[in-house]
Amino acid sequence: MNAFPYVIFLLSAGSVGGLLLAALYPQFGHGTPFDRKIAVIAGRSGPAARPSDGASASTRKRTVEETLLEADELQKAKSRKRYKASLLMRLRQADIAWTKNVYYLICLAVTATSLLITFIAFGWGVLPAVGCSLSSGLLLPHFYVGFRHRKRLKRFRAEFPNAIDVIVRGIKSGLPVGDCLKIVAAESQEPVKSEFKTLVEDQTLGMPLADAVQRLPNRMPLAEANFFAVAILVQSRSGGNLAEILTNLSKVLRERKKLQAKVAAMSAEAKASAGIIGSLPIIVTGLLYLTSPGYITILFTSLTGNIVLSVSGLWMLLGVVVMRQMINFDF
């Protein structure tokens, strides 16, 4: 049986998926404005609540507000810079030691391998083999980097509250903040260990603590890292009890983790339903092809059937994106 109609369907679906991914990725891959607003609000509940000795409440309030505005502007500038250098930043955040040239070479190698497999092993025509190979070369490395990126951020989010607790206990026992950071860099689990080691190295080179901590959200684009950076920045500008600030931050992060687990449990049914709905047309088509091939092959052998399959695949993809947005809660 001629495989050309199948390839047309796969290429159409892959092309539409690539266009949607390119159009919607800036919203999925980076921090949202909601995260930045939460970071600013979280900073207000820290040192601004209690004036330092010898400073008036109004002066302290103005200092905190100016620091928060500066942190907000700095975060916006970092977000724009992160968008421009999205590939390099994602590779760094995923802990993948590739340059842009290496990434492009890997894409080229995947494309060539896929072309050999489809053209020689499967005996496809030139056009279908080239189309499938280009789709594979563009999407497979991107999905791999995205998988490593999400996995590393998840590990950092799980370990970060423990690192903050270590800093709090060290400060309460009389250790300087720099020594507490060195303890975290030496004793914590990855990737917190490597990120705090970079932070300590920045301090060793003469960078102030507030400036060194401000670089952490660049390497780890998480609301938790942004909370920590804003808390340290406000404390360095306006003073306050750093141990108390970080204790409250640790509690907030643990409550966020509990809320995230609760949301995941409550949305598990909706995710399962979305998976069933999304896979049902493909399963039914496969079963019909096995039981009654003459009934379903008209979709693959006629021009009208190919158009129906392409339009149906597009609508299915749009439906999956909409369902994903409905069950992907941002908090």
C-alpha cells in the first residue's frame, strides 16, 4: 500500500505543531508577568514590616519601595534579555554544556540520521523523507533540552527550601551569611549545590551579595529564586532580621509546594480525561483500519480524505493546546 498519504498527514500535523510551538513557546518557556508581580508582592511582606533601630518608619518605607521598584525594573530587563538569548539560557538552565553551534550540529546530525532511516530503510520518496527528517531535526533536540530543563528546575524547587533552612540555622548560630552560603554550596544536593557554588564564586571575585543573588533567577527562572533574590536585596538596602525574613520565605515556599501538590491531585482527573479524549480518535482510526481497512482507507487514498485528515489533525492539535491551558494552573 502506498505510504505517501500517511506521510502527508504526519508532515501536516508536524508543521502545524511546529508553528504553534514557535508562536506559543515564549508564553510557556519563560516566567509570566504574574510570577513577577507575585515576586514584588512577596518582597513587601519581608523587611518592610519592622523598621530598623534609628530609622524612621517613613524613611524605611521609602527605601523598601524604591528597592522593590528597582528590583521590578531589573527583572523586566532580565526577562527581555532572556527572551533574546532563549536558546543559550535554556541550555545553561538545563545544565547542558552545548554552544549554539553544537546544538545546530546536533540538529543537523538528527536530520541526516532520520533522512537515512526514512529514505533507505523504509524506502520513502525524496520529498516525504526530507520533510520528516527536517521535522525530526528541529523538534527532537528541542524536546530533549526542554525535558532536561523541566527536570532540573523541578529538582531545584524541591531542594531550595532545605537550603534556606540551612542558611537560617547558620545565621541564628552566629555565622556570617557568606559562610552559610558556602555550607549550602558544599552540602546541598544538585542542582542547588552548583548554583550556590556559582553564587559563592561571584562573591569571592568581589561582587556584593545582593548583586550575586540577583543573578540566581537568571540561571533558575523560578518564582522561588526570585523571592529569595528580592528578599536579600531588600534586606541589604533597608536592613532587618535576615534570619526572620528567610524563615518566613521558607514557610512560604513549603506552602507553595503543598499547594502545587494539591492542585496536581485535583487536576489529575482532568488531565486523564484530556489524554483519553486526545488519543481516542487515533485509537479508533487504528482499530477501524485493522478491522475494516476498506472503510477507512478512503481517507488516505483520496484528495478529499487527505484534506479531511489534515483539517481534523489541526483541530485536534488546537483542542489539545486549549485543554492544556485549561488544566495548567499558574499560581
